[in-house]
Amino acid sequence: MSLTRLLAVARKEVVQILRDSRSLLIVILMPAILVVLFGYGVNLDLKGMPVYVYDQDGSQQSQDLLKHFQASRYFSIANVVDGYSELSRALDDGHAKIGIVIPWDFSQRLRDGRPVVVQALVDASDDNTANVLMGYLQAVVQGYSAQVQIDWLRQHGLAIQPASMSVETRTWYNEDLESSAFIIPGILALVMSVIGAFLTSLTIAREWERGTMEQLISTPVGAMEIMLGKLAPYFVLGMFDTVVSAVIAIYWFQVPFRGSWVTLMTASALFMVVVLSMGFFISVLAKTQFAASQIALLITFLPAFLLSGFLFSIEQMPIALQWITRVLPARYYVSVLKKIFLKGTPAPMLLEELIPLAIFAFALTLVATRSFHKKLD
Amino acid sequence: MADIACSVEVTKLVKRFGDFVAVDRIDLEVRKGEVFGFLGPNGAGKSTTIRMLCGLLKPTSGRAQVAGFDVSQRPEAVRQNIGYMSQKFSLYNDLTVIENLRLFAGLYSVPAKLLRARIEWALTMAKLKGQENLITGTLPGGWKQRLALGCAVLHKPPVIFLDEPTSGVDPITRRQFWDLIHQMAEAGVTVFVTTHYMEEAEYCNRLALIFRGRIVALGTPSELKRDFMKGELLLVECEPLGDAVEALQSAPGVMDAAVFGNALHLVVGDAGHAVPQLKEYLARRGIAVSRMEKIRPSLEDVFVSLTTGRETAEERKP
């Protein structure tokens, strides 16, 4: 191992990165773009869902019910219509997520103390949203129903104080139930997958493709020196982008950050070693830039996106998929990120994730160094 | 490294890719300070041989020593003592001239106190002084090749391997490049160079002709012309050329007939005997001969004569 040779390779790599406007652009803009994209674009919160109302009754009581809807943060009455056809058109073209039909005998039945049914048409093209909305609908209608019963009893002289039961909830870690606080920390895993695996897989495959690798390996430079020299600049870039992403998350999107920076950077460094080794290994096998970049996206970016718990919680995945996530380094990193940001979990309590990450880092580095030979065949 | 007579010593070297034998039991020796040419058509095994000698490919069997080190056992020692220029230009096009030189100086561990002087020397040699900050990719072909040579010799290696260094550059640039090669050799550097330009072969001290993975001839250019030409060579100018070539291929005493420019080269056993016979043979077929005389063979003639013999011999095998 010679430091002179290692530095010669690293210096050359830095000059190439600085001179290649495309990769430089990816390095500088990608963290900001991803964080902003997911920070603003992906919102799993249901707020102010548009409701169209067809009120056949038009009474004081039906207006009361609608006020209950309007008071809820989840619904917003967008329009009042005069017929079914307008209602179904609004659902068809997406102007309404929910259509509520209040029957013509709504107030009459309430006065008579007879059961009454309010119809709700729900756009269930997104089943998850529809499920959540139906829950909220039930809650609003039941709340109103309880009030109606109490009023009825009171009017009939039975002014008893009904015993009420309720749950007093406190949401911890993500007090405001903002989905951005849940999502944004995980973006760091995406950023590092792109920098670590995607960019590095390009840089080494490029050397094979252009024939410069042949010249390089005809010199006394060692395989280890080539690998470390080429990866060191990307390690620095990856860590830099981690800090940039974290700063945007904390100061722009107000994501709570309760843990320590040292723990964050340690976990990030481990994950960076993992993705760099994967990128290096891929490029050694693929030897063309196109193949390498495709494989890198497929085995690092996609799992980090879909299976790491970044967007979709692992507990809700089918058992088979849950098992698969266990061999994904991104899963452990995303878990660490969420705990550091939202819970402020100290390092000793993160060993469950940090140890697997360290094992991955060690094993993949070993695989990467073994895969690269200074031979053309 | 101190005192070895041979810079390159190859014994029964074989390289197989699957079923294909790219290099077939070749033997050769290159003496110190020699310009050794490795001549052959594309695909004959030139690059494969040179890559084995530089430790880039693992020999299937056989032995090769370069600068006193075995290429299979001490590849890193070999690499420190050689300079290599691959067939395809393979410096970094997105680096400047000086950045490429600094990179290779680093890779060859040129000591810091010699660095400036070595780079200066390489720039002068490659006639690139004042062009240090140009982006390599924008340089003309000949400049790139000189820069590649400069990068390969920064550490003053005793042996340099040049794989078709002049392919794709114009004849004047080619000539200048060969002047550089001879300068190196005069300074005591051993130069192992491959080419498929026959006229370049004449600039070498010694040559090996390689064909289908085998060395078919080895010696100085004049030895090759003297020893490996079976028979004597006749130059024939006649009209019409096409008919003449066809007729002569089956003429008695003619071993080979081939078109060279606007004339024919014939290989015959004894020129004195054949000339009157062939003149009459052609006259009978209505072919007008304006000139027919014995000439000194060029390396190309030697090569054609050696390889056509082998081709037909191999085709005759069942």
C-alpha cells in the first residue's frame, strides 16, 4: 500500500468529478431536489378532503350535520348540488372525494325518533385513503348522532347526564402527526444510494469502457489503492450530502432532530461504506456504464425506496417481504434515521441496527476488494 | 535488474481463450537497448502477447521474464520496470496534459524531488512544452500519442512496450514518433513495439513475424529477406493484369503470384531460368509484358510468402 499512489488516484478522481458537470450537478442538487420533492410532494396526511353535498331535506337539522363535517379538519364542503348526476360527475372527475346525500325525510325522522340513514359515496380508487375517510365519516356522524339523542332526551324531560367515555391521546415523537417528519429523514438513505452506488458504479465502469483501466493497471498501482483512491472522494461527497439533506430537513421542513450528530454521522458513514462497496462491486462485474447504472439503481435505490420502511412501514408488509427486508442494509439505516431524528435514541440503543450495518459494511468491502483484479481476463 | 543481457525472455508462452489459441508456444528474446518489432496482421496475437508481458493477462502456460522478473510470479516488480502504451489511446481525455503526467508520476511513485525535472523532461521529449494546460481530449492524434509515451516513461523504465503506437496517425507524425523511439533506444531503453505497417518494421533492429498465434520468422530485417524467402522474386509489368495473375498462378515453376500496386510479384525457384520461360508463356496467351526482372524482396513479400505457405498447408489438413 503506497499513499503516493492512492493519493494520485484520488486527486485524479476529484479533478474528473469537478470537470464533469453532470455528476457535479447530481452531487450538488440531488439532495435538495429529493428533500424538497418528498417534503412537499409526498403528503400522506388527509386534510380538507373535498366533499359534495346533495341535501334533499334542506332543513335546520341537515345544516347542523353539515356543520359537523365542516368543523372537522379532514373534510371541507366544496359544493352543494341538486341531484345525483352532478354528484356522480364530481366524483368521476375527481372534484369530490366524497359525496353525501341527506334524504328528504331526514329531519322528519329525527323528530319522530326513528332511525335515519345518510348516504355517503366514497371515491375508493385509492383504497387506503378511502378506508381512512370512512373511519372519519363514521366518527363525524356518530358524534352528531349522540348529540341528537341527548337533545331528544332533554326535550322529553329526561335530563340525565349521560356517562361519557373517551380516550385522551398524546402522540409522541411526531406530535403534530406530520407525515413529512416520518418521510424526510429516510430521504438521506436515497441520497446516499444515488451518490454511493449510482455515481461510483459509473466512474469505474467508465474506466473499463474507455480503456483507461488498461493503462491504469499496467502501472504498479495496487487494486486496493485504486479502490480506495476512487472511492474516497465519493465518500466525502456522500457525507457532505448527508449533512446538506439533514440541514434542509431540520431547518426548512422543521423536522424534529432530537438525537446526536455524532451518532447520525457514524451510522451514515457505515451506510456510505455499504453503498460504495456495492457500487464498486457492480461496476467491476458490469464493465459498461449503462449496465452498471441500471443494476445499481435496481439493487440499491429501489429497495431503499420501497422496502426500507422509508415510505411504507415494514410491519404492514407481507411476512415474506418482511424477511427480505432483513438483508437490505437500507432498512437498518432508515430505521436509525427515524429514531435519531424523531426519538433522539442514543447510540447504545441503536445497536440492533448499527451492528447489522457494520456487518454489511465489512462483508461488502471484503467482497468488493476480492472482486477486483488487476487483470483483463 | 543490474546486469542482464536479455530484457525480455519468452519460452513456450501460450494463451488460450476457451478453445481459441491466441498465442501458441512462442519463444523469443529481446536484448537490452534493442528496438524489437512484433509484426503481424490484426488478430495474430500481438496485443495478447504484449499484454501477457505487461502482466495484464495471465499466461495459460509457458514462461516470460521481463526486466529480470517473472511476469506470473512478480507482476508488480515487472510493472515498476516497464512503460506500456496500449493500442487504444487510454490516457484520461478529461484531464489536462500536466494532470495526466502528474497522475502517472504518482502511480509510478516518482520521488517528489525528481518530479519537476521528470515532468519537464517528458514535456520536452513529447514536444508539449507550453501546452501543459490543454485538455488532453482536444489534442491532435500525434500529440496524444507523444503524451502517452511521455506518461509511460516518466519513471525511466528499462523496458517499454508499445502496442501499435502509430495506428491512426499520418505518415509524417509516424516518422517523428519513430525518431522518438530511436532516441529512447539510444539512451539504453529496450523497446518492444508491435505494428502492422510493414514499412515501420524496417526501422526495427530485429523482428518477429507472428501469424495465427505462432512466430513464423525471427531475425533482422535483412536476415528475414535473405533467409525466409523461398525462391526468388520477380517483378512483372504487363497488360491486362487480371488475366496475367490468373494465368501465372497455374504456370509451371511459379510458387506464388500476387498483385502489388500496378504490377505483379512472382515467387519462382530460379529467376534466370524462369524469366524466358514465363515471357513465352504469357506471349502465347496474348499478354503483353513490358517489364520482367528479379528484385530484392520487401518485408511484405517475405510475410506474404511465409503466410500463404501456411494457409495452404493448413487448409490441406483434413
